[in-house]
Amino acid sequence: MMQSKVRDTDELLELLEREGAAYQLLLTLSQRQTSVFEQYGAKGLMDLIAQKQDVIGRISELDRSLQQYIAHWDEVGRALPAPMRVAVSAAADEIAGLIRRIIQSEKKAEQLVVAARDRLSGQARSVSGGLKAERAYQRPQLAPTGGILDREE
């Protein structure tokens, strides 16, 4: 059975090309995260992440189809004609490069989101502190002797 699959080099190359195109789309979406987050906030980012999940689903399907080749990669490589071996190797190298770029892009996006989270957290703390101070001066309390209590003491 493996021999018939190995002979079907067009299928192998087509699967790799489709996977490469899917990874390219995933990279494009990943690189858009920063601008989408800056323009549309968390909602826009969540919509983009949903698109990325769809692409990842397609990549998973392609990986399952490629598994029959990957499981016997050495045998497949020996059975391929030299020009096809070069084409398959180039496609695999391209995919590996795309994956590296996706990882870099995802790390940048993560840094952006973490910085935004930290900024919002700091603003929330500042607002909370300001509200406490405002409440302290809005409702002065009377001392038992009729004077105003200083809450700072």
C-alpha cells in the first residue's frame, strides 16, 4: 500500500503546497493582529483569532492526510525521483520557515496584548485610588463634638 502512495508524488506535493498556502495565510493573519488590536480592540482581535482557528483546522486536516507520508518519510524520500525529492524538500523547508515566522509574529502579538493588559490594570488601579480619594472628600463625617473628622489621621 505504501508503494502505491509513494508513487503518487503529485498528491504528496499538492498536500505540501496546500499546507504551505495555509501556513502563509496563518502568517498573514498573525501579522495583522497588532493593527487589528490597535484599531478594533479586543473584539476585533477575537474575530481575527477565530479566523486563525479555521486555518489551523485546515492545517490539521492536511497534517492527517500527510501522516501516511511522514510516518515513512525515509522510505518516501528514497522512492521519489530526484527532481520530486528536491521539490518536496523545498516545500518542507518553506513550511518550516513559515512556522518560524508565525512563532515570531505570535510572540510580538503576545507582547502587545500583555502591555495593553498591564496598561489597563494600571489605569484601573489609578481610577480606584481616585475614587477612594473622591469619596473621602465628598462625605465628611462629623465628630461626636460636631467637628469634621480628618480621614487622613
